[in-house]
Amino acid sequence: MVTGVGIDLVEIGRFRAMPDPEGFIGEILTEGEISEHPGVAHDAMRSATVFAVKEATLKALGCGLTSGSYWHDVRIDSNFIPTLSGAIKRIAGEKRAPVIHVSHSHSKKYVTAIVLIERSI
């Protein structure tokens, strides 16, 4: 049963124009994500995609960054699949929502991601 859907649309240009991309990336991404996505701080499309998937995941769970959660509670692997930890994992567990489906796409200017959360029976 579907329990949540989240979507995010990101302008890639915002990531290209960041004055301190490494600082921003360090705040949003885990060390594991940075190592799985080489050069992510200087690859605007990749960093925008990781960001969009994280945002869409939080929206699909209906929680945003609340209840003591952090950006690092959603880890995006090299295939752009999220793994949850911390407060976000607890929130997903309360919703019995362990299955996460992701789709993302991009054009020259935008990245979009959609996340569908499925509840276990």
C-alpha cells in the first residue's frame, strides 16, 4: 500500500553558482555519499540530484527535517536509492514504510526526483 509520495524540482544553476559548494555539500551529504559520488561538490547535476532525492524522500515520509532529524539521516547511494537512519528511520518505522521507490530525471536546467513510499503489510 502506498503511504507517501514526494517530489522535488531543483535548478541545477543554483548548485553551479554556490559560493562554497564544498561547505554546502558537507552539510547535506554524509562522508559515505561524498565517497560514492566522486567530485560531487563540483558536479552540479550530481549534487542537485542527490539533494532532490533527499528532499523528495522527506516529503514522501511527510516529515521534513523535524523531530530531531538531519540531512545525514537520509543517505543516497550511487544508484540514487535512499537508506534511512536516525530520526528519519524511526519515522519511517512508525509508518511501517520500509520500501522506497525512486525515479529521477534531468534536463540542462533542472533535476527532478520522485519518491514513492510503500507500507509493509
